[in-house]
Amino acid sequence: MPIRRVLSLWFPRMAAERQLRGFRGLLDAPFAVVGDRGGMQVLASLTRAAEAEGLRTGQPLRDAQAMCPALMTRSESPHIDAAFLTALRRWAGKFSPWVAEEPPASLVIDLTGCAHLFGGEAALIDHVALDCADLGLSVQAGVADTLGAAWALARYAGQPGTALRSGDAIDQEAYATRSRAAKRRNWERGGAAPSAGAPKAHVTRIAQPGQTRQAIGPLPVAALRIEDEAAAALARLGLRRIEDLWGMPRAALARRVGQGVVKRLDQALGLDPEPVSPARPEMSLAVRLTLPEPIGLEQDILAGIDRLLPELEKRLVAKGHGARRVRMQCFRADQGVEAVEIGLARPSARPDRIRPLLAMKVGGIDAGFGIDAIRIEAVATEPVHDRQHRGHLDAARDVAERLEANTGLDDLIGRVGARIGMEAITRLHPADSHIPEKTQKVLAAAWSDPATDWAPPPTPRPLLMWRPEPVTAEDRPAMPAAFRWRRRMFETAQARGPERIAPEWWLDEPEWRSGVRDYWDVVTTDGQRLWLYYAHGGTMSSGWFCQGRFA
């Protein structure tokens, strides 16, 4: 059985370099992608030129602009970055069928039994580096027997103060140019060799089979994929390298810094298996319209939507699915992207149900200097099954038409949800409990059907219910003739009850520690109809309480 080998590919500048694709002249200028972290704009990704100016990831934008006034920035696009990483995963499938994503900018490849097809691991990684150079991406790679060790080598090997002790370190350089062939021909013709100070496009570290311990030993403890707090705790104990943990008792180490450190260490050494789970093939349900000239009017965008939705319907129907969430992306001429997303209360592929919701969002799209392309994707779908009806053919057809036309409530939920969010629209469903405040549960209206199995309560329940509020009255089970509630005196005109409700003894409910309750439907002399109960006392003292008001 071949020894398991894992390749980790890390793209440290993926978000920034992705946005500069097609603008090769800007690679030497400081550029950063800005993201929102905790209400503050920070640098999420940098180019090599920006790092050379002393900028760092996570730095506030204002501080970065003060240090580098020439810094160019662009907003972060997490959805596009995730889609780009997925595209890189499909590209990496040429090396092995077992490829997994590690968001936000990493891939893991199980190379077991595959490296010899490319001339060995070193030649395979050289192939990876050349492909990434053509794509304009910086990449750092690590190969080891375990996923954790490969991850550590890709990110931390080769840094100042670390050394690879496997005896087979490979340092390679490749320069991100547009044409790989032209680059090679220039060197072969005797052209000028790259200067010693030229930036590396990728760094590779290969730990030979069985040499995992020697390879990762000199690396810092942060290479074990542990939390920053755990790494700081280890540093306070004087444990700064992975090799410092070899002789530490596992039980004592787990007590001091947590079980997570021990688990990560075992995973890196192969004592705790960590398989590479390939991503599941995606069912892409998207349509795209490329425009010959940029557009910017709302009517033009709606016309593009009208052309795309019928094609999307065909693809959904062919797969037997209906769209639950639909995302529309408008690609601007300045390389910006405007994205809107809508949700449907019931899965559907019909354009007449999707278009009104998208039309509500079109007004918020900033066309900038014009929109070059429109893309609509069903990002969340559900299977839609055909309904079969028994009986007379005409009657069955009428029923089917009524069911298909009865979408008014679903369309209303979709329209309101497009403005305030689908999660804000809820409906009540019956719950399996005899406790008054637990007889119903709140569900999202878009993801549930109306309840049809409501069981009537033994006595009417109030329209408004709240947490029990104390009532000042005579402490005895009989309904008092007068009582004080909310600093007002009330006189009892009519009372119906009691209805005895016992607590759920298998649950410890703080509100029900007062024991068995006797509920009364009370009408006062001033016309108010209240829901009072007498608590017989359990772990708490007995007394009267008010819990609701009837309409």
C-alpha cells in the first residue's frame, strides 16, 4: 500500500491578485483589498508591492494610507473570492481527484499514487508553480505525510529562524508573467537571469516519507493550526517550536493549554487520522448574459433579466428543482460587481414569481460606468415533485390549476422578505406541551407550511400572554372578591375556573417552581378580562399571579 502523501497549496495574496488580473501593469504598485471587520475598514489582502511598503494584513485602512499615500484599494468581494477558489479546485483536479477547499485561500490535495504521473513530487509542484505564474498568483506549497504537516510547511517553512531538517528541502522560484513559453525562451536564448532580489512567486517545502517529525520540528507552534490564545499560552511557558512539545506529557499539556493543541499535534504527526474529503460536485444552475455595450438604465437591466429567467427556468425544470434563493450579479466596466439576492417562500422556477422580487432590488444597483454582463444563479434549490391527482380528468386538472395559482401568500412573503429579510417573517405552529406558554413554536414562514393540526385547548386562552406578574390578594385558592395588580385595585365581577395545570416534572422550569397552578378567567367590574392563576407553592411560596389578557 503506498504511503499517503498530501499537498497543501496556499495562495497568500489571492484576493488582491485576483482583482489585478488583466492589469499586469499595476503589479508593481501598492494595492490592497479592504474588508469590514467589526465596523472598521482593514486591509484583507495585499500585493507584494504593498507588503514591501511595510503594510500588513489586518491593519486599519487609515493607518495604511498614512504610511503609504500611493496605496490603491478596492472593496472585498467574498462571494467572488469563494467562486475563484472553487475554480482553482477544479483546476487542481488535474493533479489528483481528491481535492478539498480550505477557505478562504487554500487547497488540500491527496497525492497518494498520483505524483509519479508528473515525474515526481518536485516536478508536479513545478507544474503547479508554472500554472499559477500564468494565472498571476503567488502560491506556497508543502508536501508531507499528513494534512497538518503539509499545511505547516506551506505557511511557515522557509521563514527567518526556521530550517527544514528533512534533508530534502526544495527551494524554487518562478516569476509571475503572462506567457510561460516566452519566459522560458528568453532564458534559453541567454537573456538576463532574474536578479537575486526578485520576489518569489512560490515557496515549496517537501518532507520525505517518514520524515514528518524532523520537518515540522523547527517550525513555530502556530504552524499546528491552533488558536492565537493557545500559541500565546505556549509561548509564556517557553514552548515556541513544535519540537519543544515532543517530550511534554500530553495530560499536563492538555490541562494547561487545552485539548485542541494535543489534537492538532497528533494530526500533524499522523497519530490522529485526518482524511482529505473531496468537495462534492456542485450542481451549477446559473445563466449569464454578456452585453456588447455597457448599460446603466434600470429598464435595460430588467430587459436583461427577462432574457435570462426563461433559460434559468429550463435548467431548473430539467433538474427537477425549484429556486429558493436567487442571486443576481452585475459586472461593471470598472471591474466592480454589484450583487443582490432574493428569497422565495416556496421553491419555484417560474419567471413571473422571480422577476418581481429582482425588480425590487434593481433600483439599489450602482451601475458606475456601465454594466458589461449580468449573471443570475439559483444558489439554493429544492426538489419540486409533480402532484398526482386521482379521479375525473377534468376535476384533477382544475385542482392542479388551483394549487398552482394559489401562490398569493407565498408571493407576499417573498416581497416583504425582500425588504426586511425572510427570517423576520414568522408563523406559529402547535407544540407538544400542555404548558400555556409552550403550546406553540415560532417558525420561519418561508420555510414552513401553515399549520393544520391545531388542537383546541380545554378552555379559551388569552390573546396576549406575558411572564407571570404578582397579584396582591388573599392567599387562598378561592377567587378573591378584589385584588391589586399593576398598582391598581380591581373588583371581580365574574370568574370561571379553576383549570388546574401541573408543571412538567421532568424539566426544571424556573417559572414553574411555584408548583401546581389553578387558572381563572376573570372579568372585572371595569370590563377587563384577565387570566389569573393561584400557585399552590413548591420550592417557592404560594400566591396569585396574572399571566394574560383576553381581547
